[in-house]
Amino acid sequence: MKKTLVLLVYVLFIFKSHAQYNKYIVRFSDKGSNNFSLNAPQDFLSDKAIERRNRYHITMDSADLPVTTAYLDSIRISGNVTILNISKWLNQVSIETTDTVALDKINHYFFVQQLSPVAPKIMSFSNPVFPQFPVKISHKNLNRNTSTDQLDYGESAGQIKIHKGEFLHNHGFRGNRMQIAMIDDGFYHYNSLPTFDSIMTDQQVLGTWDFVSNESSVTEDDVHGMHCLSTIAANIPGVFVGSAPKSNFYLFRSEDVNSEYPIEELNLACAAEKADSLGVDVCSVSLGYNSFDDNIFNHNYNELDGNTTMSAQAIDIASKKGMLMVVAAGNEGNSLWHFINTPADADSCFSIGAVNVNGDVADFSSYGPSSDGQIKPSVASVGWNAVVANDFDGLPSLGSGTSYACPNMAGISTCLWQAFPEATNMEIIKALESCSSNSNNPNNRIGYGIPDAKKAFVTLQKKFFSHLTVPFGCNISVNLSAKMDSSMKLITERKFPEDSAYSTIFTFHSNDLFKNQNFSFTDSLSNYDYSSVKYRYKMIIGNDTTYYLDSTNILLLLPCVSDTISDNSINIYPNPVIDFLNLSINEKEAAQYKISITNESGQKIYFAEFKHNQGYELKRINCAAFSKGIYILTLYINDKKNVSRKFFKG
């Protein structure tokens, strides 16, 4: 029945497609007779991609398997057909052909679910998806660097510091060993501009691929991707520094600025798949779709439900595979469309709206929500008068668009994830959302607001802090585990019920780089007569921030005092007691003694009075009938209160 429906759709398109189209998408029904096995992922995934799945306990599924080789071979021999790109996640391929016989044959293969035209023979010319117009600016320093900043950001200080990104950079989190895939429309002359000297010299560009032209070179195409790359990778101290300048990069071209057709959504999916297979951590996607050069392909708002469009499906699968997918919300705020574009609607993406360095919302930034009511955009970053590399000399220019907010936020996210690789992609997103300016009242303009990276760092440090505080008799055993470096101090504070404030009892330092540190100590309470004690754990990060990680309240089964209850050789034992409590007296002078025992409610349950002569004497108090619990023994000598102590009846 489904195949019949597809055939009818195909017939409706056939005359127009033969006349106008030569690019098609072929969707397969399954991955039957596959040459690969999930038991041997090394055959189709890199070691880094496998490690990511193992680290985050991601189960491999059929989406990981390449498209069935036999199906591809059948497409190739069907006639004069060229396979352009292959998407294993969507289980489909893009092809180029004008061979109508081959098209008919392909459409009748039992394993083909759908055949659809997606692009014309002759490409029309249109503007880029997010047109940007950088304006060269003079190099006036914004004077927003402080003496504590380890990087001199120059013109880009505002877009880093609006997120407290300097906090991450100052503590060594600049993207080192992290991998970012830039999926865009080209990276014109990035390899010859001084903006990118560092990433070229240090070989931080790990690979490139053009999914439009099927070649490795990406430097002769549009400038848009180069602009986006500069917001992350620029490294000209005192002039322009990006949000994650030490990251490694893959540069993928999926967008053809000369046209707008659905084939570009498939290209985007293929780029994300390649990023996944290489083990990439973060993808920055400054692309979006709602209308096409042929309006028969246009998306309607109902389709932007996070699950329908090709690009949204691909973004969600990429997230499922563990990558952090950062997507520009779109520049439709002033247009009739008004809303976000796809794939910014994807359920699991981190979609980014635009503000300026003062936090004012850009009027062009697209509105949310998605059609199924998700909060979109997720957050906002600087995309209104953002600092990007100039096309000619790579020096700072001003450009506007959510295209630039997206990579700036992708860089901040990357640095945060570098600090906490044990967090999942979604935990990084949630930490940033929860620490944004609108976190308590998200809206449809900038979602949860402008993220504060320092607060997000604190949130994750708290999340991964652990403590085990165990009472053992009158000793408290404390084991702490915290991520910290040499700029941080972990302090344990204690408070007894009668104390008005906490007191510091242990301070721990690290002489290492930022990593998980384990500390332990024993707190002896043998001279304290309390039934409970409170501990709390404070983190001090240089001059940046001080906050409490956690606290605990310990209830003691026994009063933590020594057996000696006075300085006059008077002892009680055993404690706890089962049957008889012994009171031993060894005094040099005779005296009149009184013993009173009350329960915790203050009820007197025992009283005795006797005269003690000089020397040693043992009194035995029968406690067998006492209920289990804590009792208070008070001793009077010559009608004066001498001592009062607790004991436990077991």
C-alpha cells in the first residue's frame, strides 16, 4: 500500500522531474543482507567513536550499520546513475541521473521504499541560507580584559565574557583535545588568513570534505563557514580570540549557496554521520531550512515538530550517538515565516538565538516554539554585531545572524565539556540552560536566556562531587571525591547543635591539573557530648567563586565522650549497657553521693543516694528493664552537681 502511494507521488512528479530534475533521493526499506555486523563496529566506526559509545553506555543499533552494499550495487547498475551521498542513518542515498529507464527500474526494486526528486538540472542562484554582511571595524580595544584574564581577546572580549567564557579559559579549558565539526557552506581561504595561523601551525584541522562537490577541498566556496569558524578558532592575541581556540576541527561543506533544495538536508545528514564516525564531540550547524527555490518542497510550520524533516531526524540521531549538536535558530524574526528553521526544531539539539554583547535580543532572531511546543531557541549568544574574520585579511569585522551566535556557543559548550567529559551531551545542554538568564521563565525569543559558563561549571562540579560520611563509634570517617586543580581548595566545615556557626576542620589542596581528586580523613568526637553533628563541604576557586558543594547531618547512636565522667577518678561502663551499668569511685575523701537517671524526655526513671567512704567502691545500676535509647546520668557530690553524661541502653 505504501509503495503504491509512493508510486502515485512519483507519477505526479515524473513529467516535471524528467524535465527539470536530475537529482533524486532513494530511500531503502531495510538493511537486509548487510555486509557489516554490530559485533564488529571497528569495521565502520573509528576507535574514538566506539570509545564515546562505551563511555556514555550508548547501545549500537541498525542506524550505525552502513547501507546494504547489494542495494547500492543495484542502484549503480540500474543505468546511467551516479551515487552522490549515502546516509546510513536515514537509510537513503542521493543520486544524479537523467535516465528515465533507470529511474523506473529503481522505483520498482523491492527494497526501495521511496524515490523523490530533490534538485534540478540547472541550479538557480539565490542568497546564502543566513545572509551575513560583515563590516570591517577599527581595532579599538574594548577594555574588557582584566589583569586576571590569561587570554587577551581584543575585539571579541564582549562575546566571550557575556557567557563568563574567560572563567573556562583561565582554568585551562580552551577546547584542547576536543573535536568540533563545522557543517556549513564553505570556508573560503581559511588556510591563508592570519586569523587561523594557530590552527594551521598546530595542525588543528583534522580533515575536510565537500558533500556538494564530493571533493576534499573547501577553501574555494562561500565565506560564511569561514566567518563561523573564526568565532571559535581565531587566535590573534589582543585583536581577536575565539571561544575554543585550542579545539581540533573538521570542516564539512553541505550547503550550496547557489540554490536551496532538499538535497542539502541530506548532505547535512551525511556530514553529521561522518562527524560521528570520526568520533567528533560537537557539531556547529549554522544552516536552516523552511522554503526552497521550488515551493513544492517547502516545509510548513507543522513539519517543524522536531522529528519530521530529514535534517531534524539526522540531528536527533547524531545526539543519540552522543554528539552535542549546536544549531542556529534562524534569521526569520522579521519575515512572514517568523519562526525557527529546521533543524533548529530537532528535539535534542541545542538551538541558538541571537543577542548583542549587551544582551539585547536581535529583532531578526527567529521565534519559537517548535510546532510541538518545545522551548526554542534553547538559549542565545552574540549574533548581533558579532566579531568575525574579515574576508580579505582575516581581521575583526562585524557580522549579524544566528549563524554567528551558534559557533560562539558551540565553542563555549566545547570548553565546558572538556572540563567534564563524564557528562553526557544532554547534561552539558541542561547545565547551560539551567544557568541561563531566563532559566526560571524561558520564552520564545531566547529560550532559557544567555548561559553563564561559570555557573554551569559549578553546577557540574556539584553534580560529580561525592562524599561518604560514616560514623564509627566516636569517629567519623569522611571520604571526598571532587574535580579540582591547583587553583582550588576543598574545605570541610563542622557544626555541633550548640554552635552558632560552622568551623573549618580540614582544608585540602591539589597540586595537579584539573581532574578527579580523592581525599579522606577521620574526625574524632570522643570528647564531645552530642547526639548529632553537621558537616558541609566548600569549594574555593581562586578569586573567582566560593560555594558549597553539599552537606550532611550525622546522627550518633552513642554520646561521644570518654568513660571518665569527672576529674575525681569516677568512671561509668560499659557504654552502651545491656544489663548493669557500673559506677566506680576511687576517692581520697568521704562524701555524700546522689545518682539521678532521666530519659531523653526528662522523665526521672532512677534515683539513688549513698555515702561513700575513702577509697575504692563499685556501684552497680540494674538497667535491664530500661527501654532502648539514650539516657542521662547526673551525679551529685555533697548536694552539688558534679557531672552529667549520656549513655546508651542497647
